[in-house]
Amino acid sequence: MTRPDDERAPGAETDLVERLFLDRLDSLDEELELEFDDRDTGRSAESREARRLYFQELFRLQGELVKLQDWVQHTRHKVVILFEGRDAAGKGGVIKRITQRLNPRVCRVAALPAPNDRERTQWYFQRYAAHLPAAGEIVLFDRSWYNRAGVERVMGFCSEAEVEEFFRSVPEFERMLVRSGIQLIKYWFSITDEEQEARFLARIQDPLKQWKLSPMDLESRRRWEEYTVAKEAMLERTHIAEAPWWVVQAVDKKKARLNCIAHLLEQMPYAEVERPAVHLPQRVRHADYLRHPVPQDLIVPERY
């Protein structure tokens, strides 16, 4: 016989608390899986302690990001965050940690592929403008319109005249966004030549990461100095008061994640939004309800 919802067997409250605790541990395990490449095997006690402190601070900052998300929704604020940097600089890692515990309907990522034939004939900023936020939204661009000042320029996908037009247009485009009520935050992730080489070699050796290496990435290694010249010109000509550049020192991936998230939180005067108490309603039960068994041929085999 099924117990009514308001009746608990002896020890049920304790079982529920333990279940909630185990669910929390499962959530932490997911985070540890993301860090599998930094596993403790062979690490010193000092290194393991640094890792523990990293996770402790990451979880604290992610809690603050949830508060920021609620504030953005409540105030109907609009935020755009650009993540730029060399290949393997760690942009994807910090984006993953920012969005990991947030609502994808509020905080979403725009990672646009190379433009198609039609998009190449459009106003340059047109395809990016389609991804800008509405009120109460945060959009993270994993690479952005600054492709023109970086990879497109270095790889010869655009002319120098188009690059010069970009440098004339982008400050006004960004000022227009800010005047429209969008807060624009721009991050450049900086790594050394040696660190990029090490990360590329690690990707080549790891079958789980080889997909991250494209022919364009490999070519970027050969053109390191050209990318440096392009980056310096970009920062100099597009660093404006309304939307300044912020450089994240990213040789240490974990420190870069924490520093970037902490800095991002400082850019908005968010405060914790009081939420109404949530009460789980009683399930409605009907005497004539009968749950039919699921046909065996629809069930996924339980191999684990």
C-alpha cells in the first residue's frame, strides 16, 4: 500500500537529508571530471591543497554568479562579455565555469562559426548583432567581431582596407551598444609562446582533446609574431572608455578562471535578490489511476 505524502516512515527524514547530501556530492564530482587532466596522481601535498583551495573559491564565486544572474533578471540589465585571446589561451575553460551553474535562458554563449557566403556580403557586424541580449540577459561571446582584427587579418581572409574600416567602425558600434543600455565587457586572455606550445602538444597527445586542434590553430603557431602585432594594434585602437579591454594573465589556467570571474563580479553593482519561499506541493492522487509498465524493448540496457 502506498503511504500518503504527509506520512513518513521512521528514519525517512534522515534518508532525505542523506539523499540531498549525496546529490550535492554528485554535482561536485561533475566538476572534478572537468578537471580530470589535473588529477591528484603523483601530486605533492602542497599541490593537492592548492587544488582544494581552487575548488573552494570556484564554488564560492559560482554562488556569487547565481546572485548576479538573479540581479540581472530582476533589474532587466543587459550584458555582453567578449572573450578573446590566442588559441588554447583558456577562453573556453572560463566560459564553462561561468555558465556551469547558471540558467541558459538567462546566460547564454554565442560561438559563431565562420561566415557563410551570404553572411560575407552583409554588414560586418550584422550576424553578431543578432545575438545581442534582450532585457535581463547575459551573452558571452566565445570570440566575437574582433575576429576581423585577429584571425581574419593574419590569415588573409580580409583586406587591409576592410581592417582599417573595422578599426574606424568598431568604437562607434560599441558606443552605440552602450548608449542602448548594453553593458559591454571585453577580456583578452594572455599566454606565453611557450605555454601555447605546451598546450598544443598536450592536445595532440590526448585523444579526448585532439578535436580542439584545427588546421587554423596549427597555422597560428607558425604565425605567432604576426598575431602579436595584430593583437597590439587591436588593443591600442579599440580600447575606449565606454568599453575598455581587460587583460587576463592566463598561463595558470585555474588562477585565470578565478581572477576573471572575480573581476567580472566587480563590474556590476549586483545585490542578492530576495526570492519567495518555495514549497513543494502535494501530489494529487486518484483512486482510479494505474501506471502501466514500460515495455521492455523501450528500456535502455543497464550496463553500469
